[in-house]
Amino acid sequence: MPNGNSQLLREASLWALNITAVFFATYYLFGMNDRGIFFGYDAQSFRTLFGVSYRLSEALFGLGSDFVNGFGNVSADPNPRWFPSVLLASPHSGVLEDGPLAFAIGATELFVATLLCGRALSIGLTVSIVAGWLITLSTWPLFVMPKIVTLWMFSPTHAEILSVSVIVTTAALYIGARPIWRSILLTTIAFLGLTHIVLGAPTNLVLVGPFIAILAGISILSSNRGERLTILLCWATVAVACFALGYFHYIWSLLAYTATNFFPGVWKRPHTLFQGETTLLLWTPVSQFTTLSLFTPQRLFVGGGIIGASALLFLGSSRQRRLALSVLVAEAVFLSFGFTNYFWPFWSGPQMGYYEMMLFPYFALCICFIAFLPARLLWRIIRNCFPSLEFRSVPRIVDGAVAVVLPISIGLYAAAIGPDIRKEAHRFVGFVIASAFPQPETPITRILKAEARLVPGKPFRGRVASIWGRSPAVLNRGAAGQVHYFSQLATGNLHEGPGLWQDDIPTWAEYNRLMTPARFAFQAADLRMMRTAGVRFVITDAPMPEAKLRAELTISTPPSAQQQLLFSSQPAFESFQLYLYELENPNLGQFSPIEVKQVEDARSVREELVQPRWELDHTVFGAIPGTGPFQKASLESFLIARDGYKLRAQSEGSAILLLPIEFSRCLIVRSRVDGPPPRLFRADLVLTGVLFDHRLDADISFRVGPGEASRCRLQDANDAERMQLRKCCWWLVSD
């Protein structure tokens, strides 16, 4: 076998050994620390909503409707069908049962992407492998707590998106090089990578996009004239393809029609230098400043990456210098934004620390480059001092030795400490509120599963509102924000959010960064408006005489729970009651107003809605198409379908049905009967009205995504501007 092929086979074998070791070592350690993965409210929400998407949605190219988290907005990304960590760890039911497997897949992908980037840039095999292990061991919850708190602690899909981003940037570094077919191939790879992000987790482009753009810009500026023209043509081709397929409109529509965009004053980042709000260089997760707080893992990783990138900028090859310069420019931009926001708060997007996390693979390569730099310099000195000696095989032997010894050593170490990690995880006080998945059933959730669960082909049966912090004992202790965690400690179930979504039980509350401004303005609704929006059940800690009591639980609050949640061992209350109430006559699709109030602006609509003189099943507000008179409609069925609904009704003339789902231009109605098609319109600020004549038999579907569904949320945003939604609620926009 020729020497080149032999060397290629040798390196491929070392890759295979390390990738295998990464997968099995992380799978084992994640299993030992299974309480530390999918830990916390965000992570539990990710996990439950993955399953909901499988059971109630079939959207592949884009996002479908969020049935359980609010009342009909676009589902939060990611779309789980684009991520191996979810697909391979979930059975056909969509329940992500094997959490350690999902995290091991994500960790392995990030390791491979880091190693691939290093080798593509001709960084030594030893340096690239060590960099892959560095990011694996330091940024994942392999141990009781991760040494660096990262986005992929919440869900492995974050790391998978970063892995794709690393592949895109690596390809981008070589676009422009001869021969031309290579640039075409690399441009195709970059486009496919961007497509994966757009289809899988479009909002994550906000995090990974800036570095890709900075690197592309530096590549253009640092190339010669011929390469510059090729790079410009390649990226122009990508831009045209993205525009033609609706990628730009899709991403912009997701971000434009959000509460964050319309009411930025509410979402401005806190005025602080710490916890990654300004920069991870100042990350200080302690209340008091100490000498040790100078050397937090976050600060060491980012600071080491900056120092390593500076060294690579002067000592590396042309493309290594190009990467190093891109990293330094990106970090400078993020630091500038962070510090500017500290002195002049204006930023309502992700905290700057998240952007720095998108540089971690490059930081790892730069750190390892500078860590091995003394050895490289020493080797050069020895080779220059003893030119007559044959040292050519030494680097290859060292590379092979490190690439073999490192994974074996880490694997043995993982096997040795695994039992201790399991013991420590079960003792660690921070994991007290980590629950099993799925969360256990309680008398309250048993009723809700039987009477409110969403099932395709079955009727919509109402939503659940969790109203916490109403009892005097809880209010007096200032524990309103912790009631659901007391519930989890006592029963194992939060009785809100993930504790209900796991069983496809829809909730009034919406926990979605894509929440619409209309829904946000509707947040402070009273029981009348909530009932109109389909709320049938209420979970609360205070009696509700106006509703029917269905179940009651006593939630004990022992000193251990109060110490954990309230940082006090002196119990202010020994227990509180948790009630399940049922509201009378909620809107399950049968509301058919016959009186219309033509109101154009959002503030006027909201002012009218809160007036108790209006019966909301009789009167509807908004820009109503048609002049009437309207007849009372008789609902025959309002069924759940995948990403939509099936609706049947009849009346003696023109009629309106007020559906308890959020209105959007992304809703498409298709009639199955002859005659004028039904019309959808915005009713009562946020709900969906259906105007039809005599007979209604229609399918209503929802999808947002590239192609023909890329602009519908932009139309929603235009509607909101026409309604002057920004002026609807002055307390939402004032600073």
C-alpha cells in the first residue's frame, strides 16, 4: 500500500477510536448523572415539547402549530425531525426516553465537528483530538455539574446546531481556492448546512449567523483578486438561493411578529456585568468577590481562547490566521455589544454569553494550539541543533501515542468514577427539583388526562390555567414564584408547563420566545376572557367560589423544601392546598356571537373586552368582515388534527364561530362543501373568527416555513402595526 494511503488509514483508525470512545464514555457518564441532564424548567420543556411535536404535528419543512403551549401560536423550534439526538433516542411515540443517548449523540457530533475543523485547517492531529476532548469534558454535564454552563446543558440540539455551524465555517474558509469545482462543492456544503439550521432551529441563526458572516467577510477581504471574485460569486449564489426559497422571509417573519420585537422595553437585558449578560469573561457565579472567582471555568475558557487565537494569528498558516482573526473580531464585537448594553441598555436579544458559546469549538482549538506550542518550539530547536539525526517519524509516533492513550485513559477514568458520580448526583441538593420523566400522575393530572388531553381525531375539550400565589400563606411569605416547585417536591409533578404538556394537556400559559405581541397583550385576561379563549380548568392554591371544585391536594412544605426554594429553614407555612376547578361553559368552539362591534385599533378592543357588560359569547370585537345580520350557529364538531382542526357547523344564514385558537395569517381554511368559502378573521384581538353561510365543513391548517408559508407572519406583523398594537398597553412599552 502506498505511504499516503497507509497514513490516511492510520489517521482514520485514530479518528474511529476517539469517536467511539467519546460516544461510549459520554453515554456512560450521562447515565450516571441522568438527574443532571434535561434538568430544570427549560430542559424539561424541550423534552416534553419534542414529544408533543411528534404526536400532534407533521411539519417537516418549517414549524407547525403549538397546541399545548398557549393557544395556537407557531411551535417553538427546534423541529425535532432534523436532529439525530432526538430521532435516535425516541421511539415512534415521540417520548424521548433515553436522555443519556440523546446527549451522547450531541456530544459526539460536537467532538467530530471540532476535530474536523482542526484537521481541515492543518492543525496537528494531537492538537485537534485534544481540543475535541477539551470541549467534550468541560462543557457537557458529564459530572454532577458541568464545569462550564452552556446552552447544550439544556438540550443536545444546541450542540448539533453548533456542529453544523462549524462545518459551514470550515467550508467557508476554503471557498475561493482553486480548482473551481472545489469552491462549488464547498459552497454547496455551506448552503446545505444553512438549510439544516433554517429547517431545524431557525432562531438559532441569530446565534451562529454573526460568526459565519464575520468569517465570510474576512475571507473576502484577505483574499487576492481572483479568489475574492470567486468568494463573492459563491456567497451571492447562496444568498439568491436562500431568497428564492423564502429563507430570508421565513426567519424575519419568525422574529418580527414577536412580543420581544413589539415591546422591547419589557425584554431588555439586565443591567449587570455578570452571568454572561455582558460577557463570559466576567462570569462570576458567586455573591461575593473572591480571588478564586477570577479563575472561573467560563473566564478561563474564553480568555484562553482569546490568547490562543492571538498566538495563532501570528504563528499559523494563512487559513489558520484567517480563522483566528475571525474569532478575535467576533469576540471584540460581542464584548462591545455587551459593554455598550451595560452602560446604555438597549439589547433585548440573547445574552452575549450565548454568542461567545458559539465560539467554543474554535476557542478549544486555539487553547490546545497554544498549550502544545512549547513542545512544537522545542521540537524545532532539537531538529535544528541535530540536523544529521533522523527525526522524521517522531511527530507521527507522538500523534499516534496521544490519540491512543488519551481515549483509553479517559474511558478507564470514566468507568472508575461512574459509581461515585451516581452517588453524588443523588446527594446533590441542586438536583432536588429534578424529576423523573415523565412526571408522575396525581389526582389532578389524572382528571386532566381523561378530560382535556388532545388526541388527533377527537374533540377539543378545553385548556388548563395554572394560577399560583393566591393563598395568604404563600403571598405573605413571598413564595408565589416557587409554588409550582413546592408542588413538584411534594408530588413529583409541577402541575403546570412540562408536567401537563407531557400528557398533551393544553395550557393557557405560553412559554415560547416566539410569543406573539397580541398574545402577550392578552396575558392579563380575567376569567371571562380566559373562558372565551378555551380555559376550562384552573389549578390554583386559593379557593374559587365561582367555579366547580374537582380535586384538592395538600402540598406539604417541610423545612428541607423551604431551605431549598426559599433559603430558609424556618417554615412560614407547613402546607398549602392545591385545587382543581372547572369553569362553567368554556368556549370549546361553540361560541357564536351574533352582535359585532367594528373596532379597528387594539387598545379600543382591549378596553371593550374588559367591560363586564359584554357577554363574550354574544358579542365579538374587531374588524369583522361582513355586515350581518348574523344567525346563531350550531357547532357539530371541532376536532383536533395534525397541525390543524376539522370544523363542522350549520346555521340558518350567515354566522360566526369564535374559535379558542390564536388567529394568524398562517391559518389556511379549506372547505369541503359547495358555495362561498368560509373566511377567517381576527376576533377579540387574538382569537380566530370563522364567517360562513349556512353550512360549514372545513379543515383549518397551520404551518410556517420556507416557500409559500414564509411570509404569513410578516402579514400578521403588518396587521399588528395597523391595529397600533404597540400602543395597546402603555405599561408594556414604557421604560
